[in-house]
Amino acid sequence: MRNLRDWFFELQRKIGTQRRYQVAFGLCLLGMFIIAASVVLDEHIGPHLIWIVISELGIACLIAAIAEFILLEHAKKIFLDEVRQDNNIVRHCLEHKLLDVMPPSREKLNLSLQDIKPTVKGERSEVRVIAFTLQDILPDDTCLRELVKRQMDKDEKVTLKLLLVDPTSPAAKMRVIAEEGPQINFSGSRLRSLLLLSIDAIQKLRKTARDLKKFKIEAGFCNVLPSFYMISTPNDLFIEPYHLGYERDGHPAPVRRAPLLRFSSKSEMYESAKLHFQYLWNHFEHGSTSASQIYVKDIDEVDRRKARRTSKTVPPGAEGNLAPERRQQEGSRAA
């Protein structure tokens, strides 16, 4: 009985404060009034058919009022469930300092990178990048230049560290097979070509940075398939899970699926990604003799190896087609 009374007073409160309950209550009263009026007036004023139609109209108002009350309760339940779920998502994002969930498209990443705050003056900052190729980060090296343009123009105390995949490692071949198919010739694969282009693009950046006093750029090539693609700045972490799920209807295709997550530098994810990078980067010291069998090769070593392989494939008499800059580099290395 008490529950029924509480429900009655709660309904009164809703009718007095909420518009939709007022509309439903008004329809209920209107329906009862029309039905009562049609019964009374039918005895004194004809014809009988008109009052039957009016009575049906009153019944329709009652049905609409009842339906409105039921729909209100149902809508309230759904709304509360959705709001509760959304609140949980927002709370979890705040707890983990997740700033944004971005689509795989790199257009939004370009805009986000332009909004990155400048580094703190007087301190050396690091921009850490993990990727398979530079094209995984941004479409070409021009966009990569935009990533570090502010630091290079101002010659800030920034070290850009790039960690890519060794083109001759089993990790590179694993990704090529997953993305381009087992029948592909590794030496002629698209991914290997992108890796070689990445080496040239990094060397161009290093050449530009050579004239700077404070800005530095370092690059290493690892034999481990990246767990995630990453750009880590002093204030933000952009991270995207890598995967080998490229197959589409039996035909491999380089389709990006995973979203790009943006974390604050104050998040645990930022610290974990930083430690992950440092663990791999420290294998510059240990090389392939470490117990983990992880190695990171210097870009100059990888570039020299690439040049040797390229020279083997150049037909006799075709050396004149090499770019002058490249011939000059090879001549200086031979010297």
C-alpha cells in the first residue's frame, strides 16, 4: 500500500514539473470528458451516430494518454542506461588521461600535431616515433618535416628519435607476407620499397639538422615487429595498435582499421610507451648478442647495406643515371 501511495505522489510530482507528463495527463482528462459528454448528450441531442464517433475519439485520447505514460517510463529507462554508460566511458577516459579517439585517417593527426604546445625552454625534449615505415606515420616526408618544423626553425633543444624496422629482418618479411601475400617477392615488395624511401627521407632530415646547433635527429632500425605505431611528444602520445589483419575476401590489402588514440603525457599509457621505446632503443648498446635477441642498427649501417645491394642491381654503364648527390655520398663513404 505504501509503495502504491509513493508511486501516486511521485506521479503527481512528475505531472506538476514535467511537460510530457502534463500532456499525457491532459489527454487522459480530455478523453474522459469527451466520453462522459457523449453519453449524457446522446440521450438529449441526436443523431446517435455522431455521439458514437465522439465517444470513440474520447477513447482514442485515453489510449494515447496511457501509451504516453508507458512510453515515458520506457524512454526514461533507456535514457538513464545510455547516460550511465556514457558517464562510465567519460570517467574511464578521464582516469586514463585519454584525450581523443581519432579515426585511422591521418588528416586529423596533422591538425593535432599542429596544436602541440612548444617545448619547455632550457630543457632538452624528445619526440619519439615507432613505426614500420615513415609512411605509416604520415603520407610522406614533407608531412614529417611539418611535425618537427617548429623545433627545426627555432633550433630548439629537441631530439627526434625514429625507430623503424630493419628492411632485412624477419619482422619486415612477416609484415610483407601479411599485407601483400605469401606469393610476393620480398625484394620487389611495396613495403620494402617504402622502407628504403624512409631511409632516404631520414637522411635528408639529418642533412638539414646537421647545420643546427641544438636540434638533433637519431634513427635506428630494429628486428622486432612494432606492437604499435607511436608518436610521443613532450605533451602528447599518439598510439595505434599494429595488426596483421590485412586480408580482405581472400586478398591482402593495406587497410587501416584500428583507431588512433591520443593520451596526455600525464597518463600511465604515456609512461608505459616511453619505457617500451627506451627498452628497444637501449639495444643500440647490446646489439644482437643480448639475451633477448633484439638489435637496433644505426641508419648509416643500414644505408650502407642498402647501397651495396643497390649497386649490385645497377646494370653496367648505368652509374651515370644515379643522382649526383647519391654518387657524392657513395664517393665520400668509399674514401
